[in-house]
Amino acid sequence: MTKRPSLAGFAPAAQAVPPQPDQAPAQSNVRQLVTTAAEPDKKYHKLNVYLTEQEVRTIKLIALDKGKRYSDIAAQAIREWLERNGHAR
């Protein structure tokens, strides 16, 4: 079995951020990572789910293919399970 290539190639690219007028100019080799992901809503609470390495890898690959966050995929699966088993509110 061959080893699958790393997912590091899918990381967002760092973008140069222009200095603000009230700040001293930064060195040209200093870059700041600009992310576009929205902050999660404050009404959601955290939950740890323990999965095997293969299960986590599969969910992350599905998330990449669908352009979603893997936490959104997990939350959707849990909500669907709750609805199927009569626990939805």
C-alpha cells in the first residue's frame, strides 16, 4: 500500500498585508496569514468525538472535496442521527 500524499498542499496561501498608515513599515519577508473562514457562532458548544485515524482522514478528504469544514460534516451527521432516533428538538 502506497502512502497517500500530504494534505499540506491544500493549505491557504499567505498573503502580504500592506502596512497601516499609523504603523511602521514591516520587513518585506514578513507575511500574515489571512483566513476567510467565519468564526463559529457563539451559541454552539464544543464536543469531542474520538475516531480512528482512518475515519478522521476520510472525513477530512470528504470535507476538501465538498468545500466544507469537517466540523460541519460531523455536526450534520449528528443532527441526522438525532432526527432518525426521535431525539430532535
